[in-house]
Amino acid sequence: MNASNIFNIDFNEITKTKHELISDILGLDNITQKIHYTPSEDFRVRLNDKHKQLSEAAPPDKEIYTSDATLQWLPTEMVEAILKYLTPMDIMSCAAVCQKWHEMSDNATIWRQHCRKNQWKLFSHLCEPCLLNSDLDMSQFSLWKQCFLTYSRIRNNWMEGNSWQRIVRLDSNYTNVVANSSIIITWFFIQNIKIYKVVNHTVIEWQSFQPVLKRRPIESIIINEKRNAFIVIQYGLLQFYEETIVNSPSKRNNTNRDNELEGRGDEMKTEFVLKFCKSFDVDEHNIELCNRKINNGFQEWYERNVIRCNVNLNVKFNHGNLLYVCELERKILYVWNINTAERKTVINLGQTVHKFYSKSNPTVLNFKLNKSKIFISIQISNTIYLILVFCQKTFKLMEQIKVNNSVHDFHVNNDYLVLDMMDNIRFLQIWETHSFTILNKKCKIIGDNENLGNILLVDNEVMFHRDNSVIIYDIKRKQCSTYPTYKIGTITNIILAPYNLFILEYHMSDGKFVYCLYDRVTYRWIVKKFIMSFKRKPQILFLNLNSIIIKEFNLVHYFTFW
């Protein structure tokens, strides 16, 4: 429905209210222009009298640019009801009529409704410059309208494969890299930690520092997306770093980094500062760390005793402020509160398993989280596997799921638990996570299991690829569908993307790797060669609504769709 159809009403057939009499002025001038016969003198007199009568009843407005710009005389509720029937394109057309219509078209209720239809939330910051559409001034729009236009622009850039690229060259070919939407952290064995920051969609070198223990290997670094902080695990020591304001813009030193940031606005100078340092050991008397003051209260940490090294660690943040660290070899799960720097609990998984299997030697394989539960996979023997489920609030054991087949991997969301299992053939076993009832005991995956790729659990669908096809299993309908893909090479990976999209990674015959963008509704390709081709095996470090960060050998590629 467009704007012209709304006002296509015969006013003579209905009883007119006060507001409807006023709105009649919208068409009076057009009526006189569309009469094709010569009107009589009596008709002209009656028409002029009616026009004069309605003109006197209408409120005067000096800011009206045209004779048709009288929509503002209607009540606000009526204007909202009319504009809700229009598409966003029609509303933008109405906003171009005059200043009054532009103000009414910026109504937050209307644009909030269009955002919620697409399940789009309000952005926390929207005043960043637009690289791909620099001619669009977003500051002139209301917040919800600005949000809708931003989401729409990013979605169109995804659909067209239109991105802005930045490349960062690393110091070493074997450098470890982790990233989120605002920072990229690199490190190599015992060298310094180097941080690159994304400022206005530009990657710059931000900070470099040594971890707490010198000449000790860094085992892993985990980034907390919500707090712009990260955890460094080094030789049995947990170090929490968070971005902190160090001084005001007026006290900035004239350094190279400040020169790089010149022209980007008067932002507060921030650095990542060590907030706390804790040991994994329950008995902390075995570890002794000392600190000494150097120049203006700066503390340098040094090691007095040797700290044991944790080799196999699995670390995850939950949706709040809890950090979960699982020592796979010692079969212990630590839970830390990063706000208070306190260890909330320690779960001994070995003792928990011995309550059910006293003579077993269990092996902890992996653990994953949803919003309220902790899922831990444990191997008891070659044929017996356990899935232990703990509550994230009380940390008590809620359920144990025993399976008599080899568990290759498992995937979990808020509603379903999918076990990827092997018993001569590869199959899926699906559980419901609220009542812990089994929904599908043995869903066979037809085809060559060796060429079967990774599995994605998306809402109520299980996605995986085999050869040159994408296979979708609908959990509710219990149906399996196969969709052929664009045959340009061998599929090596499947990646979930925003806006109901997914990306397939192809290995070409010439050795290059190419990404192809597909629609998750129709399962048809949208962009055949998405982003760019890579000469070496790429690794996707981070992907969100408006950016992708990919590591290729000693290069880090930053793509933004903003």
C-alpha cells in the first residue's frame, strides 16, 4: 500500500468529522485542475464558497511549503496509524514532501515497529562515520530511524559483498591471534603481548606489554566481548586485564600513537591495565608472588617459586561476569567472578564421576555453556560416555546423560543438545535441554562420513555439509533435506553469518580458498566470490553483524560492512 491509496476515499458517501472536513483541503486544488468541461457560473460560486469555508476552518501555518502539506493538522495517533501501513520506502518518500512531513515521519514508534519486525535492537552508538556510504549524514535522523537505516545499509552491504578492508602484518608467521569487534591481540610464546585497536573501522597499533611472569610461555588469551577485557593464562596464573582511562585528553603526551589518533575526535586515552592476578591452585600457599613499587606506584610482578604449568585448558566466558576454566588433565572446573576477583567454586569432575563409576579413569573431553547450564563431556571407557549437566547458579549436578557410543563432539543451545556420535556410521542423537528427554535416538547421516564437515546448531535446525551439498535436519519436523551448492571447488567449512545468511569456504583446484555467501531461507547463493580469495588456509577469528576478522599466515584481514 502506498500513500496515494490511503487518501483515495469518496468523502461524499460518509458523514464527515471535524478532522475529515479539514483534510478535504488536500484535494480541492487538484479537483479544480482535473475538471475537463467548462463549469457553469453557479458551480464556480458554490465551489469558491466551499473552498473559502474550509480555508477559514483550517489553522493557519506559515511553514507549509505546498497546499497539500496538511497532514500535521490530524491528531498524532491518526498520523501514526496511517504511516504504519506504509513501507519504509514510502515513509522516506513522505519525509521528502516538506519539513512538517519530515518531522512526522521521524516518529520513533513507527521506526521501532519496523526494527522489531526484523528483530533488530537499538545500537548503543550510531554516530560513527560511514566508510561505504560517506555521503549519508546519520546525525539528522531520530534514534530508531537511524538504527533502521544503519541495519539496512549493513544488510545491503552483506548481500552485495561490499566491504572495506584493512590488513595488519604480524611479526611472526606463527603468531597466535584472538580478536573481537574492537581489539586484536597477538602474542608468540614468551614474547610481549601486542594489542591492535579498531578505531572508527581502522586498525591501529595500540599497546604492547609483558605479562606478569617473564620468560614463561603464554598458554591462552580469552577476550570478554561485553567488558572489552581479556584473560591471560600463563603457567598456572590467571591475569585479568581491562581497558581503563589513564588520563584526560588535555594531558596527552605527544607520542606516535597520539599522532595516529589525531583527527579522530577528543577521545579519552585508555590502556589495558592488570586488575587482578590469581593462581589456579586451591591451596594458594604453594604459590608465592611478590610485587614491588617502582616510580609513582607502578607495580612489577615477579616470581619467587616455580609455578606448575597447565597444559590443556579450556576457557569460556558466560553471558554475565563469570569465567569458566577447565583443567582437562586434572579434571577440575574453576569458576571465577571477574568483578570481585574471587573464585566462586571449584568442581572436581573426577570425584563426581567416581560416585557413579568408582573404578573408572575418566577423561574430560570438552565443556560448553548455554544461558543457564554447563555441559561437560567425559569419556569413561571406549564404549561409555557421559554428559554431565550443572546449574550455573548453584553449580550442582542436574543431570547425567549416559551414551554407549563414541561421542565425536556435541553442540548445545537453550533448547537442544545434539550429540555427534559414531557407531560404524556417523549419526546424531538429539536431547531436549529443559526436561532432558531424548527427541531422536539415532538420526543417521547418509553418505560418506569421511567427507562430512562440521555441524552447526541454529535454532531448531542442524546444518552440515557433505561433498558439494548442504544438509539441513529440522528437529521439530524430523525431516532431513539436501540442497546442492555452487560447484566451484571442495567445501572445507561452513560459517554462520547474520541476516539469515551463511558462508561456505571452498578449496579451489589452484590451491586458493574462496568464500561464497548463501541465503539460509532459500539456500541459494547470493555472492559467488564473497570478500576475497586467499592463497593460504584462512582462519576466521571473529565474525559479528558488521565485521569479519580473518588470519592468513602472517596477515590479519579486517573487513567491515558498516
